[in-house]
Amino acid sequence: MWFGLKTGSSFLSTIYLSGYPYKFFLLLSSFNKGGLASAPPHYPNYDHQSFSFSCGDLAHAMPWALSIYPLLRKTILVVSGSVKQRMDPTKISLRPFKLSDVDDFMVWASDDRVTHSLRWNTFASKEHALNYIKQVVIPHPWRRSICLNDRSIGYVSVKPESGDGTCRAHIGYALAVEYWGQGITTIALKMALSSVFKEMPYLVRVQAFVEVENKASQRVLEKVGFLREGLLRKYGFNKGEIKDLIIYSFLSTDPLLN
């Protein structure tokens, strides 16, 4: 967690108090104090006027800040957002995978943090990834690359069941770690749902199974508009363990959340 101060006009300044995955914006009138003149290294998009320091050093480095707590409580105007800047939705697209995606695919598919909750294992070689794209990904009924400026940074797949179960489909997704927390998966899932219900008119229900520990994925589904239906105890086998799963659903008649 870090606490920072960004100077604004002579009549308005902004204090940032943030910790993954949320950021709180406190808009203060006629308030302008100094800090350490450097932005956090993991927030490269903040300009040089952003001042930051750790909460652990707050009392020692800037004891005056502790005295403004009553002021902060009275001047909170907005509480929203996330640690990283939100992605411009116009830069995100979904398209079928191509063999030429293999290098971009390897960036995230070779990362254990990405594949931790997926049924498939981390890819160790480009050759393995190329065969997988050719033999599994491209023939898949509906698997799309999540693209940023047409470069693959993740995937979303929707697979209908067979026989009498064709009214149902399972949805899965993953995203490169460097793009977590920017709302990209939420954007991609909304795009996917808008497409699959049009392309598969027989589809009524899309469902997702999420490990209990995967809070981030649960938040994504809820932001899209999925309904949490319940806990399935010891339901899914993944990475050598039988795990409890939470089931979510989205119907063709459900609205996407803004």
C-alpha cells in the first residue's frame, strides 16, 4: 500500500490512498503539501508531480498528515477505481487465434501465475505451444484471443455442451499478468457474451466454475453481470487437487452491467 499526494491547481489537490486492487481518490480543496518527489516505479503512467511514500513511513516522514484525518473524512468526493489505469475499451478486441500468435501466446501461457487456476499446464516450449494452437485452439468451437492493438494478451473460450445440453456452455478465460487490474477481462467477457448469444441462437445459459480462492475471477464475473448460484463442494480436479468451486451463470436474457 502507498499513500501519495498529487498537486493540482492552487485551489484543488488530490490525495491518493491505494492498495491492490483498489484506489481511493480524495479530492481536497485548498490543500497543497509536499512529499517525496517521485512516482512509484510500478505506476509509470503517473507524472513527475506525483508524490508517494509508504504508509509505514507516513508518521515519521510527514507527521502533519495524521492531523488531517478529520479533513479527509469531510472532503471525500469519490471512492472508486483501481491501482492501474483503466484500459481504453477501443484498444481491446477479440479474434480467432492464428499460428503467428505463438510468440505472444508464450508470454502469458508460460507464466505459472496465469495458468494456476486453468485446467491446462504452463507451456515450456514454443513448439509445444504451436502444436497446441494448431490442434486444440484453432479447431475449438469458440475460442478467441484477447488482443491489445491486435496482439494476443489472453483468451476467452465458450464451449457448448453436446446433445440435450447444447443450451448450456462453459466459459473460460485468462490474461497476461502485466494487464491484470485494468478491466480488460471484464471488457473481453462482455464482448464474448454479446457475440456468442448471436452466433449460437440455441444457447440459453453460459456458466463459469471458479475456485473459491480465486477472488479476482469472481469479481470479474460479478462486474460483467454473472449470478453467483452456489458452492460446489469438492467438485473440480485441477493441478493434483480436488477443489471446491463456485458456480456462476449468465442467461441470454440477462443484462450486461455497465
